Amino acid sequence: MNPSLRYIQGYPQHIIEPVTQLVESGNLVQWFEQRYPQHHNIKSEKALFDYAIAIKNRYMKKTAPLSKVVYDNKIHLINHALGLHTYVAKVHGGKIKTKNEIRIASIFKQAPEPLLRMLVVHELAHLKEKAHNKAFYQLCCHMQPDYHQLELDARLFMIYLETVKQK
């Protein structure tokens, strides 16, 4: 198995087979660039924070506030993840202060906007649903109707990046 296909490990065979054919035929890069011809301009952490807050305010106004949304260049290497949501509670002067933070893998600075949006939606959903359960994915699909396709495409983006790097 091609090492870059590890990103779709666990998907059903009817999805893995066409991706394998695209990779082995050398057509994945062209396919991906036709599917997503443009990348987003959300490069700064302020722009990313504003982007996430706009989505949160549209779909999840009553959830806990976000204190930070950043690109993190360590996520992919350490956690084999694309994004992380952290919840920190600290006791300060007899009061509990909480912070919700979202970290997006830095490689998504160069991604197509729909893939970045899918990651932000995923991490925002963790504000309400901590586990990856049915309610979590229903919330993701409420905010992003084609969530599942974009989640797969984000994994294909990882394969795309590795393929481009090898050329």
C-alpha cells in the first residue's frame, strides 16, 4: 500500500480503490486541482479567528465563547490530526475561568477554503459535543451539509500534498 494512502485507512474499499487508482496513475494532482482550483486567503491568525467566529455566530451563538483560534505547525506531526479543540479550566481567585481554543494544522493555510471550513466546523462542533458520536456529526452536517465529502477531501488534500512534494 502506498504510504500516503494511510490518510484514508479505515474508509470502505469502494472509496479506497478509486483513490488508489488516481495515485498510482499519477492523476491525483490534476484531479484535485480541477476539483479545487482556488486556495483561500485566510492566512493570519486574526483572519482565522474572525472566520471561525462568523461560523460560530451563525450556527452556535449560545455555546461557550472562543478565546483563541490559531494555525499550529505542530499538530500534524504530533497528533496525526488536522485540527484540535482544547478546553482549559483554571481556578483563579475562587472563580473558574475557562478557555476554548481551536488549533488548525498550518498546512491548511494553503488549502481550498471548503476544506478549512470543514475543519473549523469540526472543531466548533466540539464546543457542544465532545465525542465523535451521532449528535456530533449531525451538528457538523447542520453547519456544513457536505461535511462528510469535505472530510474525505481533506484527507485527499493530505495525499495531494505528499504527491506534489515528491515531484
